[in-house]
Amino acid sequence: MGDIYISGNGRRNQDTQDIPITPRRVNVNDLGAQNRNAQQVPPQGQRRQPQQGQQHDPRREQRRPNSNNHPGQNPNGGQQNSAPSPKKPKKKSRAARSIFIVLLVLVLIGSCVFGVVYSTASKIDYKPETHQDNVYVDSSTLMHDSKVTNILLIGVDGSSSDTSLRSDTMLMVSIDRNNKKIKLTSFLRDTWAVIPSTKSYNKLNAACSYGGAQLVMDTIEYNYNVKIDHYMLVGFDMFETIIDSVGGIDVEVTEKEAQFMRDTARATREIQSGESVHMNGAQALVYCRIRKLDSDFMRTYRQRKVITALIKKAKTSNPMTLKKLADTVLPMVQTDMSPMELTKCVFGAPKYIGYDVKSERVPHENTWKSQTKRGQSVIVTDFDANIQFLKSYLYSVDPVEDEDCLLYTSDAADD
């Protein structure tokens, strides 16, 4: 066994020289002398007085346990509770409960809003049988992108329930989530195209009178090779209602257009030219239908200007106004979109309204020529060239900007 070095007080002392201790026998007679020399222990309850030259350290007494205390008693003499003290409620559980309540309230509010929107959407004239697979083309060969939704607006000069009329307007609204843009594409009604159900050429707008909205979509897909996801068929009287419901729109009108409108319609006898002319529904409808002044190309351009102004106005309309508008207009709209699909579009509308709006028409520049066919003036089109144009315009990640087709941006709309 090695030597153990301890100090005189029984603990290691690094301040004094350690002395090696060796085991030794103890003489019994020496024990009495040791006891007499031992320091007397004071009775219980008395504080030991410090020896001369030794300072009193109160901190040591604070650390020294009271020997009078029995197990189960506290230092003040009271009975110490041996049972553990109850745990305080955790703050995390309170926070979790608060979060749960907030989420529950949000779910209830969301359910109510969803119910109101779905109830409104259910008022639309839903015709699921009017959009079947195109039997005239291989659908897998059509241009399509999962992030681009194409909705064809078909305007007839009358009620939406009368599909025997020729379509006066064919305007495709493309929601492009790749580029965050809404793209408007007009299909000119006088385009000389193949009507696939008749296997012969005719004006594009004749398809509606032959087979309703279904044949209009089939004909556009057949000739332009672009997939149409949904359609909405409306009468022109509905445009008046929509525009009046949002308080009118502001459109640029040239002096030539204003003069033509004053000469041809009672509703526009007082119309003036200007960069921002305010129009009510009846005046905007007259503006949209101007054709004899110039051409069908310019007529469709005016239609796209009115639609763009309407989108811009909708951005600043309050939700209650839009709700009343939907209640009035939706029963006049025929579509293949189910109430659930329409509800999803409504919830996405705040995001889509912020998109930039672009506008084009087909046939595109330098891809057509005017001819007379069967005694009527028609537009003979290079369809291959227009298919390539639509591919770039609708589905390109970075479409070419064109001042003629960029009507307004979200920044301009905020001015």
C-alpha cells in the first residue's frame, strides 16, 4: 500500500507540507489524555463560539443543517410535506390549446365561405354533356400544359340557351401559371376553316349553329391543334349586366370610333373620344360590335380591350359587389364547368386577377389573306404558321413581349 498524504485536519492540504502517515498501534491509556484535550462539544441549542483568532463565517452556518430538525420537519418547526408539490400547468399545453381553437375557428369560417361560394356557383347553367372527347382528332397530339388552363368564351347575339345562332365572338382566356399571365386570344369568326362534322370548309362561326359549343371547341382544336379545357357560352345581353354591376368601365376611344358610335346607336349619341372614356354596359356593347368602320380584326381588338378593362375594374370591386354580380350573371352562363370546378376558380381568382394581361388574335400577322368563297368574303389562313405562333404565345416559358398585345400590367393597374 502506498503512502497516503493527509493534513492535520484529516483532509488533503496543499498549503502545508504533507507528512507520510504509517500505521501504528494505539495505547489504551493514551485515550483518556486525548479525550481531556479534545474540544468540548456545546449542548444542543447553543452556538459554538469561535476560538480566539478564528473569525466567524455566517455562510458556513447557512450551509450547516439544523440537527434539531427531525425527518419530515422543515427548519421552521412545521411538518414538512413528504408528497411532491403539484406541477404547474405547462405553457406549451396552453399555447397548443390556443392554436387549436384558432385553427378550428378558421376551418369553420372557411367552411362557411366555401358554402356560400359553392351555393353561388351552383346557379350556373351546368351542361356536362356539352363537352365530350373530340372524336375528330387524337387528343394526345393537341398542345397542352398542365399549368395553362384554356377557357373558351363563346358569345352569341341572343340568349345563351339559343345555340342555333352563329357565334359572334370566340375568345379564349388562358390562365398561364408558368408566367403568371392571363392571355386573351381571339379567333376571327370569318376564318375559312374545316368544320369536322361536315367534312367541309365554312366560316368558323358556323360551327355553333351546326353543333353548339361542343362543335365550336372541336373545330378550333381540329384546325389550330390547341387543347380547350372548358367553355362558357353567353349572350351579349349579359355583358351589359356585368359592366353595369361594376359601375362601368374606362376605355380609350378614338375620334373616328366616337363619331361612328354617335351616328349608329342611341345609347352612344353623347359619347366623346379620349384616352379614358367611361362607358356603361349599353355603350360598351356598341363599342364591342363596331365592325363596318374598319374590319373584324379591329372588332376583336375592341372586344379584348373591353374584357381587359373589366378585369381591371374587378380588381377594385368589393367582394359583396362581385357576389351580387355572380348571383345575377351565372344563371345566364352555359358551361361544362361543374360547380366544384367553378368554386376552385373563384378561390384562385384573387391570385389570377393580379396577373398581367396580354392579348392576341389568330390568324396572326402575315399568315392570312382575304378571298371570296361561295359568294362571301372570308379569311384564308396558313394554319401551320398559326399553330407555331400559338405554341410560342401560349406555352413558351418566356414569351416575346409585344407592345401591341400587352394591354396593361398589374403595375399599371395599380396607378
